[in-house]
Amino acid sequence: MTKLAAVIVADGFEPLEVVAPVDALRRGGVEVALVSIMEGNDVLGAQNITLHADMLIDQINLDDCDMLIIPGGSKGVENIMKCETVREALTSYMQADKYVGAICAGPTVLADCRLLIGRKATCYPGCEEVFPEGSYVNDKQVVVDDNLITADGPGAALAFGLALLEALAGKETAAQVANAMLADK
């Protein structure tokens, strides 16, 4: 059965943190929905890169997804932080042990929802100030804590995507995709 991951995008998202993970996931056979929380499908990212989302937030039932992914980009995260639908879905996913991925400033949404208590996570340096005590891991680009997968920034975007793929499709598939992308050198 094909797995479905939803990537939440909002004006100000960090393009590399969306495109690299989506590319890795799709190469590994995961269906990915780019979900805009803005008024339209065209979402303006950092560096003036526009992305056309597959659908709007009210066109998907997030409960039907196997993974929810929050990219970084400070303005994008500020927009996502205000979206009650996403906040509720994150809480539901974490309570149900469904997969949640967040990169760069994205994990601050989880911290704001009080979902990092007792968990290990990483983020863009400086964003950890809002993390609960003892949760921040500063010496790894990607941190996997059961159903929670976090990464520290744009430079970790491909490794993050491969970790997400491993969670949904298994080690072998992730290794095959990494090899085909020359990411395992």
C-alpha cells in the first residue's frame, strides 16, 4: 500500500527544505501532497522561489496521511504557527505515534504546541531557545526519536528526506534511493 506524506507550505518556506525531501520521498515510491495553508496554490518561498502546491489545506484530510512534514523558513514557520488545522494535526499525529518530520525552524511549531516534552530533536541553531529543557540535540544534522524526525537546516535537506523515506518505506528503499542520487558517497 502506498504511503502518503503531506508537506505543509506557506509563504516564506525554505525551498530546499521542501524540494529535496519531496524528491527523495517520491523517488522511493511515497505519494507526497504539497499542501498550501495560504489562500491559493502558488506559495512564495524564501529567495523569491514560487512553488505551486498540489492542494489547499481544506482539500485534504490530514488524518488520511501517514506523515506530516513541516519545512523551515522563518516567515513560513510564522505562517504555519498560526494555522490551527496544522497545529491540531501535529498534536493528533504525535499522540497517535504517526510520523512527523520538521526541519530548520519547523520544529519550533512542535515546541510551541508542547510536543517536544520528553523528546529529542534538532533545529536551526538559535531556534532551540523555545525547546523544552533537555530536548535539543546539537551534534547531529538529523535526529530520529521514534515517530519524530527533525533536521537542522537546508544543508541537511537531502539527509532529512532520506530519513523520512526510511521511516515510510524501509532501510533498503532509502539506501537504493541514496545510492541512485549519489548521496551515499
